[in-house]
Amino acid sequence: MFYYWALQLTPDGHLRNLEQLDGLGRHLHCLNLQSCQKQQLQCSISVFHIAVECCLLDDPCLPLFLNNLAVSFHSRFERFGDSRDLENALDAERRAVKLTPTDDPNFPRLLSNLAAVLSSRFGRFGESSDLDSALDTHRRAVELTPTDDPELPLRLSNLATSFLSRFERFKDSRDLENALDADRRAVELTPVDDPKLPRSLSNLAVSFHSRFQRFGDPSDLESALDAERRAVELTPNNDLNFPLWLNNLAISLHTRFERFGNSSDLENALDANRRAVELTLEDDPCLPRWLNNLAASFFSRFRRFGDSNDLDRALDTQRRAVDLTPTDNPKFPLQLSNLAVYFHSRFQRFGDSRDLENALDAERRAVKLTPTDDLNFPLWLSNLASFLSSRFGRFGDSSDLDSALDAERRAVELTLEDDPCLPRWLNNLAASFFSRFRRFGDSSDLDRALDTQRRAVDLTPTDNPDLPLQLSSLALSFHYRFERFGDSSDMENALDVSRHAVKLTPTDDPNFPWRLSSLALSFRSRFECFKDSRDLENALDAERRAVELTPADNPGLPWLLSNLATSFQSRFDRFGDSSDLQNALDAERRAVELTPTDDPELPRRLSSLALSFRSRFERFRDRIDLQSALNAHQSAVKLTPDGHPEKLVRIRRFADCCACRFMQQRTQQDFDEADSLYQSAMDQHVANPVARSSCAEAHMQFLTENAQFSDLASLFFAHSRVVDTLPELVWLGHSVERRLKDSARAGVLVNSAVSVAIESRELSQAVVWLEAGRGLIWSQIASIQSPLDDLTERYPDAASEMRKARHRLQQLGTAAQISMRAPITVDRRGPTRNETMDHSHYVLPIETASYRYQKAVITYDSLVKKIRYLDGFQDFMRPRKLADLVASPAFRRLSATAVVFINVAEMSCDALVLSNDGAVKLVHLPELSKAGAEKLQSLWMEHVGIRRGHRRGETSRGDARNIYAYSNIYVRLLSRLWSWVIYPILLALDLITTPSGKPSSHIIWCPTGSLTQLPLHAAGNYDQREPRLRIFDFVISSYTPSLSALLRCLGKDLPATPPSMLLVAQSHNPRLRSAPLPCVRDETACLRAILPGEGHVFLEDVQASVEHTLAAINQHSWVHFACHASQNSEDPTLTAIELHDKPLTLETLMHNVSKSAELAFLSACETAVGDKTIPEESVHLAAGMLAVGFKGVVATMWSIYDQDAPVIVEAYYKKLLELRASRDIPLGHTGAAYALHHATMVLKDKVGEKNFERWVPFVHFGV
């Protein structure tokens, strides 16, 4: 009251009157700072107004009075948030600065106050120009303040706050470092007993906390906590700033909880949050911030322990924060985004879609109100993406998924690589890619998800509580990749990563059940792969625990129940215990009942329920179960949208169930319904290739087994669908072993399809189908080497892209096949409880060569599809129609009389003769059956197997009696081949004429099935009691793996230069136990003598290494191998030429293209021996040499005698050179078939006709 009475006693206009006014105003302002009363603030402002108005413009006191007025306005703004006070403060402070000389001692103080007001306006409205002005003004204030001025620490602290604000806005780490430097100086310059020290400490703590958030260094977080604790300890509870210090301390504690997961930090943060709120008045502008942080702590406790009361508290508190925050406040988007997160979490917990819509509305507002250069903008985008993904998962609208991906990509793009938040954004982006894969089945999305998830895990510290979520998501991607491609390394990776996620997750964490379910999924997959019942038991244990730990009202419970039901069903299928079937039914029923009718997951659960009903019908024959299965299947199909990758499977299951009903009642109506459903399933274009192939096969089998209810046209159509699936089934991205296994299955299906085509009189289609099922792997290899001339001419950019994709495939191919062949070490442990482990040593599964190769194949496949959209390239790299093949320039070069395909199937055995004029002729082979062909093959392999132990160079075993016995077997087998196969064909072609000794007709054989390993070229009657009719008396024989392989050979022009030879000779191989090959030297000497000209290269003995051979093989048009070779029955791709240092395998040859290759002579054993389990693939060295670029290959069907090789070689090359000199060889041909025919006749005459094992093994492939 002193100032008030002094003012009353002073005359108006007296100088002392102004001084008393100023004193009264400052006194009222100080009272306001203690009591926070609006009335006292208004009085102080009024008093300062009077002082300013009473002051002359040139009065030296005017700037100080203006400053005091500005400070009062600013204080009232900070207390009550009225932006008009902020503008009045700014006007008054600007006048004060303008009226004060720069050398006035008060000038730095006025600058500092002006900067503080500008900072407040930036904080209120977010205009970056205010922030820049504040920074410049703070800098000037600091520069003009003497180092011993007690106000310097405060001004440094204010400068640091502005630097920090600019860092948060523009993410320039230099601003962050400047803030920390200024804060440190402020603390160092402040005496320990100075009441301003807590402010400086708190500001320093905020800067440390910001640097931790930016770079993730835990030491910064600890420094922030230490400084904030000191600030709290040094501040009285009734200090106006005490709630602020408490709030900042709570933020740092909460951050440490999120980083390390210690729940005591969370409880301490909650206590500090609560105290801050309790000490703050309702109309304080800071209250919304304190409420926001309190809500965040409640929410974190909900996420950690799953108590839904904490979620409700978080929502209520956040709503209050939003209601109290002006909509134009820069912090308002933050409040909205947090509110959205809590709504979304309540949706996830209880499934009420209204919460999801509220979350989306709030997050959209947050995004709209936030500048794109704001530090928090990526967070809002990522949250929005998560909510959109949830809505897609709930309602299945793909536009939500597209929007989610767009938002998540932007969030990642706007986030720096070393930002600790980046792993979360990446995890969300991966989840969106994964959702799109599951919805549309594009495997490139699955690989994107996997790559993105790997990056998220790599960037997440091993002690970060987010790591289990990242690992669980990664495991799911590995699992679905295994489901898609069948690579067992993906399955093991899924299991390994799932285990680790479970171990890192506390058992009382609400997410623990989902970690267990993910682990169970991996165990069940391994059970399906290896059939080890321990894996199935581990899966069931994990799924039971997951269900037990999940509240009954949790919307995720149906998912867990459905997975549990699937494991019970698997155990029933494996062991037949009906209690497991009942448990499966009970769990799946519960899952269906708990699933909303508009949930996209409902069809999957209905389909699984139907499978269990059908299993129970098949077990107990209760028709009610069959009808229940049919009803559930029907609903599942109806609810599955078109284009969904699971729709084919669900329709196929429905079809199988209808087929089951047909088998009970045998009515045409039931048959037609099943038939229609199978066709509908195959009309689904988006599906797993294995599922598509399996469905086509099931439909074909259904029609075949019930032919009286169908017709030939339907059977033909069903078989066409089977053939159409082959390129997808035998996928280029699989290992060679996997493709060989799949092609073995495909061969039988194709042979059946060809029989149906023949019966339908569709002979051209029969040839096309035969071609489609033969040499699939060789065709794939050849396709990535085929010329791109037409594409280059019309679309050079697409051609360039295709060349790069092909080059990438060839680069990765060999390493990938080795990776795919590596053995898998199986860990049979189940889920581990109470296990202590060192988290810091977890190693993320490496990205294997096979994974990189498969990614390259997916890219290649996508590019092929893209090119097919180009005008004129709709059939780019598709199998060609027969009309196109016979019209090609390559086919017009065909000089052979015919290419003869021999189809061996259960239905019938037939020959399709493709003449050189393009006509197709059918020749029935009534005496040949599939069983008969298999019997011939079995006898042949049994006999030749005895001789196969005899490598080239070893002494022949057995006495004369045995040799005679073998001879008789040859006679009988070759006679059967003649009468059952060859004679009917030659007769139909009118080629049985009086033998002249020099046949002019040339037949190229393309047998199937068991006939592929039988010597058709030697068929005949060798018994003296019968007419001596032998195939070589009438035709010259060659073989081809397929028509396309033959056309590739025909289409390749001969080198313009005279041929040069690479000879690779091994007379003795120290690696092998086999006997030396002394006649190899004779063979080499013979070739040196015969070959004209220069330029030939001879690699002998030590020089004959794989490295030297591969380096030279592309430089010569002729290649001659004189050495050992072998067929690998366990892995046909390891069939090899045995060189000095190591085997030159078929697999290695696959990835080495010969540009100038013409002829190869494999003077070794077993170079034309395929694998009996995959006859259609011609997996032998001869076919491999054709695939890598040779036009013609001479090879052997079994081991040859060392002394016979020089005889054959001399006769062959002399005849070949003679033919070349005569210029009688047609364009595109090599003359090798004629030369070999001549050479084998020479050898036959020398060793005797009945010595079949010596002259029969030599065969010619190609042209």
C-alpha cells in the first residue's frame, strides 16, 4: 500500500508522480506473479498505461515504462492465453527498443524481453518469421550483455530456447547443438543459490532430451533426468514454475520407460504428471500440456499392463486437454493426434468402429493443421496410415490401404536415417505392404514388407521395448514368404525370430498372446513341412496359452481361437483322435460367433469351420455335418471379394465338399454344381500358384473318375487349365531341385492331357501341350538368353531394362542354388519360459543368396508382365502356338523327315509326327502301354545298371556266358521297342523299304515318360529267326529334349569362320579312383591329326581345370571332352564332367552362355542319361549343352569302353569334315547326325553287332 498512498500525496504532473505510478505497477505485477489473480494483473497494466500516457516522448523513462507495460501484457497472455495481450506486449516492447539507444545499459534487457514476446507469438501461431526474429534479437541481447552481468544466464537460456524451437521446426542438428551450448553456459554462470538456476537446469534438461529423441544416445536421456531432478529439488512447491519442472521431469521419465521398459519409470512419471496437473489452475494456458502428458502416461501403462481403465483415463484426460487448447495453437495438432491414438487403441481393444472413425477424424485434423516441415508431421502421417490400415483390416476397402501406404511412405521419406522414430515408421510401412500382399497376392509386396521390416529391426536397439513388435512382424513376413515360395530357410527364420520376440516380451504384456500365436504359426508350418509331431505339440501349447491370456471381450480373440482350431485340426488329420476334431470345431465356432459379420476375416474362419465339419462327416458319416460344411463354405465364398488371393482356395474347398456330396448321392445336379465350382475357382486370377495347380488337378481328376457324368469337351477344358498352370508351378525362382520335383509331377499330368487332346482330335494342341510339359527348366534357362531384337527396335528402354534384369538373374543364379541346397539345422525346442538371455547378441537372419535371387526373379516376372502390355508384345515370352512355330524361319530350316513325339499315358500311347511341312499325323501305338513302357525301362535299367559300374577305362567284367546273357536281354528289349514303338511309326510314314545301307531319312525323336531312357535309335529285330529289320537300316536318328530346343538350335546361324576346337582331355584324374584312360592320348593324337588349320586349344591333364575350361569354352565353336563323367542320381544338377581340379557340373554350365558354340562331343560315360523320376526334363549333360548354346551334341547313354572312343572319334570327325567340304549340309544344320550314324556303323562292324553295349550308347542331340 506504500506506493498507493505515495501516489495519492503527489501532485498531478509532478515527476515523482510517474515514479510512483511505475512503482505501483511493478508492485502489482509482483503480487500477480505470486497469486495469479487476473484483477491484479489488470491493475498493473492500467497503472503502466497511465505512466506511459503521462510521459513525454523524449522522456528517458518512457522506454522503461513501455517495457514494464509489455511485461505485464506478456504475463497476462502467459497466464490466460489471450492473443490480444500478446500483440499489445509486442507493440509496447518494440516501441521501448526503438526509443532506447544501443549503448544504454538497459538495451540488452529490452531486446531480451522483445525476443521473449516474439518467441511466445511463434509458440502461439507457429510463424517461422517470428522465430527467426526472436533468435536474432536474443543473439543481440546476449552479445551486448557483459559476461559478469547477472542477467546473462537468463538471456543465454532464452537464446537456447529459440535455437531449440527452430531445431524442432526444421530438424537442423546445428540448432540443437547451439541450444545445448547456450544452456550449458547459462547453468555454469548461475550461482547455486540463485533462484533462476532451476529454470536454467530445466531448459538444459529439455535440450538434452531433444538430442536423445533425435539421435537416441541414452547418456543424453540420463543427463536430462539429472538436470530436471535438480531443478525440481531446488524449486519450492509454491513456485509458479514448479508444475513446469515436474512436467518436464515426467516427460523424461516416460521417455526412459519407452526406451528401456522399466515400469518404475512409468509410475514415477505418472506421479509427477499428476502433481503438475494438481498444482495448475484450470484457466492456466499450460494446463492442456500437463494434461496431454498425463494422458500419455496413462496410455503407456495401458499398453504395458492392458488395464482398460487406464485407457479410459487417457481418453478422458486427453479430451480435456483438447477442449482447453485453442484451435490455432501450434500444440493443438499434438493434442488431436494423441487423442486419435487413444481412440484407435480403444477400437483395437473393444472393436467399436465409432472409435476408429473418431481416431481418423482427429488424426486428419492434426495432419491438416501441421506444416509439412514440422518435426512431428511424419508422426501424424504414420499414425494416420496405421488407422487407415486398421479400417482396411476391419472393412476391407482397398482405397484405405492405398491411402495408408501413401501416408506411410511420406512419413519415412520425411524422417532422417538416424532418427530414433524411423524404425516405427518403417514397421508401419512394412505392415501396409504386408496387408496389400495378403489382399492382392503380389509377392513383390511381400518382399517389400520383408526388406522394410529388416531395416526397422536393424535400426532398433536390442534393448528397445519396440524390438519384440518389430521381430514379431518380421517373423510373420518370413512365415508368409515360406507359404508363398516354400523355401525352408524362411520357415526356420520365422521360427527363430518368433522365439526371440516371445523371450523379449514380458508375460504380463497385453501383446504377449499375439507373440505366442505368431510362434505357434511357425511351429505348425514346420510340422506341415517335416511332420515332426513335437512341432505340432509346441504350436498347440503356445496357442492355448495365447487364448487363456486374452480377455473374452478382446476383438483379437477370434484370431487366436481360429489358429488354435487349425492346430487341433492338424493333429486330428495326423493322428485321427476325434477329440481333437471336436476341439477344432468348438474353437472355430467360437471364433466365428465372436467375429462381426462385416469383418474381412469372417470368410477365412467360416472356411476353416467348414473343413472341420467335413472332417467330422468323413469320420462319422452324419449328413448334417456335410450340410453344415456346405453352408459354411457357401457363406465363405460369398463373403470373399473378387480378386482376393484366397478366393480360389475357398471356392475349391466348396467344390471338394460338393464333390463329396456327389459321391454320396451320384446325381447329375450335384456333379454339375461341383464341376461349375471347380471352373469358377480356376477363373480366379489372383492365387498361390501351388493352390491353382492343385485345384486344376483336382478338377481334372474329378472329371476323369466320373466320365459318365461329363463329356470330352469338359475334360479337354479341365486338362487345358492344368497345362496353363505349369509355368507358375515350376517357377524360375525356386531351386533347381524344387523345380525338378515339380516338373516330375507336371509330366504325368501333361501326358494325360495330351491323351485327351488326341482323343478330342486336337492334334496341334496335343503337340503344344507336349511341348509345354517338356524341358521346362531348360526352357527357362534359354528364355533368359533369347534375343530381344524386336523389343529393342520398338521399345529400346524396355529392352534395356530387360537385359539388366536378365544379367542380374545370371549373376545371382549359381550362388542362389548353392544357398537353396544348404542343409537346414532344425531346432526342436518349444516356447521357452523364464529363460534369461543376453539380448545384445541377437543376430538378425542374413539375407541369403536365394532370397536375393528370388527377388530378382520377381522383378523379372513383373517386367515381363509390363512388356506384355506394350502394343505388339502381348505374347512376349509366352509358349508359342504350333502354327507360329511351324511358320518360323527356324522351322523352315528343318531338313529332317519328321520330329516324332511319343506320348506315354494311362489312357493311351500314341505318336505325334510333325512333318517338315508342318503337318501333324497321329500314329496309335496299340501294343504299347504305360505299364509296358515302365517294365521295359525297369529291365533296361536293371541290366544297364550292371554295366554302369564299368567306367570308361576299366576292364570289362563277366565271362562269355554272362556277356551272352546280356546280349539276349538286349535282343529282347530292342525287339519290343521295334514292334511296340518304332515299326508302327515308320510304317505309317511309309519308310519301311528295302534297306540300302545308306538311309536318307532323318527322324528326330522326342519320347516321353519311360521311353526317354531307352535306345530308340537301336530298336530292331536282331534274332536270326526273324526278318532282320532294324531302325538304322531305314532312318538316321537324333534326339531333342523338346521342339523349342530344336528350333533354338535351327535358328542359330553357323559361325562365318572355319570351326575351331577346344579339346579337354583327362587321361588320368588324381581325384578319382577310376582307372586311367590310356586311349585318351590316342583320341587326342587322332584329333590333332584330323583337324585342319590353326586356332585349336588342347587342355590336357593339369591344364584341364574348370577355370581354364570355362574361360575357353566361349571362344570355340567345337568342344570335345575326353574324360570321365558321371550321373548324380540324388541331385541331377550335379551331373558332371570330371575335370582335373573339380567336376564341371550341369548347374555350372547352366549359367555360362556360349556365344559361338556349334558342336560338342562328350566322349565320356553317362552324358545322355537322364533321371528316371523326371524323364520330361532331360536332365543330362547333352541337353545342358544345347541349352547353353550348342546346336548339336554327341553324348553317351551309359559308360563306354575306353578303346572304342578313338574309333568313334576318328570316324565321326572324318565324316563330318567330309560333309562340310562337300557343302551338302542344309542351312542351319551341322551334319553331326549323319557323321555319328556313320561312326557307330563303323564301330558296330568292328566290335560285332551283338556287342550292343559298345556301339549303342552313342547318341546325337540337336541338329
